[in-house]
Amino acid sequence: MAQIWEYVKIAIANIKSNKNRSILTMLGIIMGISSVIMVISIGNGVKNQVSSEIGTMDAGQVGIYLKDSEHGDDIHFTQEDFEAIREKVPNVKGVTTHIDVDGYVRGPKGSESAYVDGSSELLQYYFAGDEMMAGRYFTAADCESANKVCVVGEKGAKAIYGTADVVGKTLDLTINGITQELTIIGVRAAYSGALFALLMGDEMDVEMPITVLGAYYGFDTDDNTFFYVVGETAEDVEQIAEDSIRLLETRYGVRGEDRFG
């Protein structure tokens, strides 16, 4: 015990005789520990925010696709497959194919690059936190008739019109050198998530019936190797994916071959 006390006295004497160095050392330790705590706190905060935004972006739906394999392209999903999933898998709101492609739009204020989503009316449920601020979403009837209508984001509407009050107005959408005039029937509110804003960048978001891409832009909408299943709630998704894949394996006689993901 006496020896420990001697060590303490020696340490105190060294601190007193080297005050400046001692103060700088203490500051370095304090700043170092504070920096580590701050980095960990920021990292956890960003992780939680990203997890929350991703959960919001794909809440209640799951993508199912045909895996690359040595079997070649002998399987293409059909409307009969989608109907079977809707009828036989519990808690399914609907099934939809999807095509995304780059293009550009032109309006009174100029042109903007565009990220185009072609799908069924179920696409409106894809971004759970991205609400409609004006107008309506396209319907099953719009898809069936290949009506040349679209829904745009608030930011994009302001970029080409200078205002978000654009329902009923038209825009020219060009994809692969083909230009068509589309009528804007709805506007989505600007998404508040930083991750989504980063992914989208400055591109204008345009959502439209997938049948328009087929009828007017030449896309093969029947060559389906990927589709979305939309569930009633986010909690249903994992079981829906498992049940849908099992059903497809039975329909195509490929149980145990790991053909779908």
C-alpha cells in the first residue's frame, strides 16, 4: 500500500512539473474519446435512418425473379402465374410486373432527365411514405386501355412547369428516341427521406401504366422474369415470398432446383 502511495506522489509531482504537457495530454485523451463517441453515435443514427427509409420504401411488397441458371430462359412468368398467386397465397393485395427505364421529359420550362417506372396500378403502394398531393393514380382501366397518362413527382413538376399545379397538363416523354405526349393525372408529394433523394438525384420521376411502354414505346411487356407481389402489410412479406416461390416451383415442376429468388 505504501508503495502505491509513493507511485501516486511521483505521478502528481510529474504533473506539477510538466503542467503544459499534462494539460495537452489530457485534452488529447478527452478529444479522442469524444470523437469516438460522436462517430459511433452518428453511425448508429445514420444506420437507423437508412433502415427506416428502406423499410418505408418497400413496405408490404417483395420482388420475385428468375435466377440465372444452366437451364436457360425456359421459364417466363405469365398472367396465369400472377392469378394463381393472388388466389392461393394468403394476404396478397396484388401482383404486378415492372419495367424501369431512363428517358427525358420536355415541358414549358425546358427538359429534364427522367426515371420512368412502368407497372400496374399497384405501383402506387411501392413507396409507402410518398403520398399523392394532387390528382389521382392511374387505375386498372388505364392499364387495360393503355391510356397515355402518368403520375409525376412534385420536384419534377416544378422543374418543367414552375409549379406543382400540373394535373391535366401534358408533357413530352422520350424513351429510346420515341416521343409521346402524356397527360399528367397525379402528383406525388416530394419524398422527405434523404436516402431516396440521394438515389433519385436530379432525375424527374414519372410513373405510368406498363401497357403504355408496350403499346407506344415498343417494350416487350410479356417477357416477364421479374415481378412484385404486394402484401396487405409489411409483416406478411416474408411468408408471402416463401409461399409464392413454393407455388411457382410446383407449377413449373422445379421443386428443389432453386430457380426462383
